[in-house]
Amino acid sequence: MEWYVYQKESSPIRRMSGRRRRSRRKRVWLIALVAVVAAGLLWVAVVFNNINSARTASPLPKADAGIILGMSMWGDEPSPGLQERLDYGLELYRQGSFGEFIVSGGLDHEDYKFTEAEGMRNYLVSQGVPEDIIHLDNESTNTYENLRYSQAIMREEELNTAVIITHSFHGTRALEMAEELGYQTPALAVTESKVMSMLKYKTREILAYTKWKLQQPFM
């Protein structure tokens, strides 16, 4: 007597149901991916608009100090971008917008002779600013520290109000940080750059601003 073993095949209905489930999962993942990409692009557009909206306060209120935020040194000299901030700060100082400077920024490289703050002071002195009205923060390594350490200098020197001086693409984040730190009605003064690539620096600022907004609730 012969025995036959028959393999039970899946029914066409079951195979069709499995394909439908897999197709539905793919659609869900595709929709989720499109939603994430769309949300990311929307966020970039919002941040880009915020970056481009920074303007010098008008009218610019008279303040006790002008805080020039640091930027890279090129050896012993301020980089062209940092020199733009310094020249704008000099212009405001000569217009009577503030009476004292705070220059902020640490050492870029171990083999550099001067910190960013020292390089800025040297430049300002070379332009006729009295050294005794220039206060230095030689420790900060980022914008938040620039403003926090400058605030400590203001308290020590009994300076109550400040104009924050930087480039326009950097202004929104800088002002938000000053407000978060509790500056007394901080004013913003921004200059446009003629020497830096805005594609590069605005792209970097979008990333920096996003990082700041993620960190802000914990500060």
C-alpha cells in the first residue's frame, strides 16, 4: 500500500491578503517619510526667515556698553569678518551709542598669541579707543558664553545696558540668548558682511539656531 503526502498550499485569498498588508505598510512608511521631510523643510524655511529678519534697533537706544561678539582670529590679527564687526562697533561708539566696549572670545588655537578678545582690543586701541574703556572676556568659546561672560563683566563694572554687535545672520540667535540670560532691554546692532560667503554662514547658522532651540528649555 502506497502512502502519499500532500503539501497544503496557501489559498489565493491568503496570499492576496499578505500582499495587501505589505503594500499598506509601505504606504504608511512612505507617508511618514514625506511628512518628516516636509516638516524639516518647513522648519528650515522658518529659521531662514528668522535669520534674515534681524535688524539694527531703530532708533538705537543709548547704552552703557557695546558688546562685540567674537569671531575667528587670523594669526595675530582679527579675521576680515571679525574686523567688520569691530568697524561697525567703532562707528556706533563714535556716534555716541555707548561709552564702553566689551569684547568677547577665547583662544582659537594653542599656538596663537592672542585670544579673540585680545585681538579685538588691540585693533580698537589702534583705532584710537582708550584701552581703559575696553573690557575683555578671554574665556568664551561660543555665542552663549560670549553673552554670559559679558553679562558678568557688566555686573562687575556696574554697566546696566548693552548693545549687542554682530553680523545680521547671527543677530536673531544672539538677541534671543541675551533675552534668555536676562539682559536689561538688550539692543541689537547688526552689520552685513562683504567678505564672507552667506551660503556657508547662513547654512551653518540654521544648524546653530536649531541646536539652540533644542537646548533652550534646559538652560
